[in-house]
Amino acid sequence: MSQVGEWYGHAPSEESPAANDDRRKKWCRFVDLPCNKKYARGAPNGVCSLVVGKEHVPICPRRMYEGNRKVLRTIAEIAFGQGMRLVRPDQVQVPVDAGTKVVAFGAGYVSELKVPTPSGGSYSVDWVLAKLDPTDNLEEFVAVEIQTIDTSDSYRPQVEEMVAGHRPPGPSKAGLNWENVNKRILPQLIYKGHLLRHEPKCTKGLFFVCPTPVYERIIDRLGGDDLPTIHPSPGTLTFHHYQLVAETGELLTLSDPVTKTTTIDAVAYHFVSPTNLPKSGAYEARIQKALAKHLRPSSKRRP
């Protein structure tokens, strides 16, 4: 069972003027735009995070953009040094201190930059942070992926309760689809990491921003936190993860980030060579148990 953790950026029980205004307008306070967390048929639902057990987990990527996309500014300073100035593509001619201009290409600023593949398709990352030299030419860049986690089952009944004025709503059957770590998140990171290591100006590799519970599932899938730790460089993957923590009143905020950089090769090797497997014979034992349940008593006694 789960609970809706945040609805249009506020606790479901919060009845402040700001909370009610965001709900009325169906507004995302994290990016100051209309909510884009939608049902399959397109209607916004406003659910930013779920509480499952003891874990409070963002389920909308925009939830990670708290503080006017502060996460991007933080990564720009990790990759390129202190004092970087993040600008939109349409602000590229705005004067800033020489050597501090970083242009952010991504959702909400411009469309993601797509790279064609030999098969005729294309790949993109959520954000490209491009550092310009004093003459506004491209000096180097870093790529950023921002993901939360998909859900299983539905929290729609709880949203309908809240729309009807019942706040907080009752428990939900919605859960977190952790299998997506194996099926989607890790394969994409490995492919994109290899793609980016072929880029001479991608000097700090790929950054992956996610909630801390997602990071913990990734590390568990890779066999534990024994991946080598190095500094951001070509061919690396930097995990940049956050927890939701209590702030003043009923608002939550993102914690300070925790960062770990490793190599794409190490992630790929641990993904295809897992060490945290069940004990040998586990499937045999499960088959025997299933057979015993379905065999007739007379069948069990035959030699």
C-alpha cells in the first residue's frame, strides 16, 4: 500500500492559499509551468511523489527541478568549476564574465538535442550543458539524464478523492516499478554513456540525476557499492541522487546531493555479470515445491 506524498507540489493535507491556487490552476511550482504529470488519456493528475512503506519517492522528473533547476547549476559547477552562469539558448548573447557561460539545452528551454544512429533512429539526453569559451565558442560539454521511477497499479482513486475535497485521501494500491531499473534505466545509461565517450568535447561524461531510492536499487542490481570511484572524465557515469526531507510547515525539499562517479565499463560489466544472485538450486527447490503441491498423494508414493 502507498500514500500520495505530494499533490501539485504540496502535501495532500495542506490547505494554504498557495497550495489551493496551484491545484486550481493545475500548476507545477517546481518549474513554474502547467503540470505535465498526466494519465494515459492526457488529463493532468498532479502527483509528484508517493510514500511507499518508509520511502518517500518522487515519481515525476520535474520534482527534481526544485529551486529553478538548481540541479543543473550544481552539475555545471561540478563539471566546469565554481562561478558558472547557466543561460538558456535564447540568452546566449547575454554578457557574463568571460569563461563562465554554460548554455543549457533541454526540455522547457528548447527541444532535446537528438543524435542520429546508424539504424535510422535517434538518441537524446534530457540536458546538454555546453560551456563556452570567452569568444562564445563551444569549449566542452556534459550530458545529464534526469529520471524518477514509474508506478504500477493506479493512484487515480486517491486523486479523485482529493479533487472531491477528501484530503488526505485513503491508501492506494499504486506501487513503484523497480523492475524498470533493469529493463530500461540501466540499459539506456550504458548505451548513452558509450555514445558520449566518442565525443571529444564531452570531457566529464554523463550525469544521472535520480531519487536516492532509485540509486540504491541500481547499486543493488549491480551487486553492491563496490564500483570503482574516480573523478568525472570521458567515459564516466556520475550518479547524482537526492532524498526528500522535511522543510518548514508541510513542504518537502530535496536534500543536498550525494555524488558518485564511476566508469561506464564498470557499470556495463556489473550489469551483465551480477553477483547478487539467488543461491544455487533455488529454482530447483521452487519447482519441487510446486510439484509437491499439485501431485496427487498416490503419485507421490510411486517408486
